[in-house]
Amino acid sequence: MAPIALVTDSTSTIPADLVAKYGIFVGPQVVIWDGQSLEDGVDIMPDAFYTRLKTSPTMPTTSQVTVASFHKIFQPLVAAGRDIIALLISTKLSGSIQSAEQAKQDFPGARIEIIDSMHAAMSLGFQVLMTARQIEAGRPFQEVVAYARSAKDHVGIMFVVDTLEFLHRGGRIGGATRLLGTALNMKPLLFVDNGRIEPLERVRTKAKARARMLDLLGEKVKGHERVRIATLHAAAEEEANAVLAEARARFSPVESMVCWASPAIGTHVGPGIVGVAYCLDL
């Protein structure tokens, strides 16, 4: 067992096999739907969530990982004498870091570092995975903390949504508000910038938006030797697989994967999104 424990939240969308491989602890966001509080990835899984979302007359909302959830994760780790690094969703998108900080106060003698990733989905997930590999390599605590704090500068994510309705309703739209009211056949291409969701471009069709994402990805990865790529989808696996296949052919990443957008993410972006995250030279 590694002396350092790594904690993230369920918006990181890391595939379950990698979570298990590296022993990553995942705090669940909360999806609130028809009076029920459902833990993201525990009580409700992506496939069931998106099936329900497409037909439900009511829409879910979300709440941050609770203080109690972080306490439940931290307590046995502290009791086992392990140091903790919690690498979490951007504070501009969720209050989960505040919950973690509050839970940390219950363990005054423990070494717990809580880090704002400034990202979400697999641009957070890649930060977590690469930090986990530093822990696996036996790096000392402060060195791993410094690495984790710098990882946000090596990742990015962009995605196309069918509609801005979900982001607007959930208050996560950032500077993309100016795209509201655009023609229905325009597909907004968005990205995470400085911890917020911002507009990148408007593209006339989803197919063209996917192609444009790959061209922009090409600009991002140019000149970098170690490229990692993940596609993200909300019940659009076939599209995500196609995007990843082309990305693999064009950019030869050292690691690549397809990931579901978790229910907490899906609440705010809606069904049908396709995105691509990248990690450079970590």
C-alpha cells in the first residue's frame, strides 16, 4: 500500500479499471432528481442516467461532494497513517473543494493537501492519473504535491454540445452566455479555460464540430512527444469512438481512452455531447 492516498471526485470520469489499478479514492457528486439524492457513480450510473434524462419530464440538479463523503474517505486513511492528496474539480464549477477543506478540519494532525485542478472531466482525470503514477513510482509527498499542482498546465479539454440549455440552467455556462439564442443548427464548441466553461467557436453541424475539434487538437499537440488523449461522451459512444480512432491515427498518443461523462457532468451539459481531453508531456 502506498503511503500517499490520492482522492478525486466523480467528475474526473477516469475509467473504473484505472481507478482500481491505482487505488484512487473517488468522492461522489450528488445528483438530485425527483426528490432523491443520488451519489454520482454509486446510486446512478451513466447509461441509466442518460436513458432517463432523454425522456424525463423533470430535470435533475447537482450538489457538490458532501463534507460527510470526504470525511468517510479521509478517516480510515488518516487512521492508517497515510498522507492524502485531494485533486478536485475547479472551484469555479463546484463547491467540492470547500467540502474537502471543511472535512480536513476534523483531522488536525494529518497531512492533507487539497488542490484545485482548474478543470473537470478527463482534463482533471489526466491530472489524477499522472499524479497516481508519481505515487506508484515512490516519489516523496512534497514532490508529488508539487507535481500535482503543476499538472493543470499540461492538460485541456474541448467539447461540442447539442444545446446550451443545460449549461445555462445550471449556471455553469461562463462566457458562453453570448452564444445563447444562436441558430438551432449551430453547434457550440466549448472549452475549459481558467477553470470556467468558455466559448471556443460556433460550427454549423455536429459533424463539422467534431472535425474542427480534431484540427484544434492537432494544433495543441504539435511539437509534443508524450501525448495522451481521451474522448468523452454523454450517450454518444459511437461518435466518441470515431473521434478517438481518428485522433489515434493522426497523433499517435502514448495513451488513449473513451470515457463516459458522469451523471453530474451530464446534468449540466445534457445528452449527446462529445469531447476530447488531452495531456501533454507529463
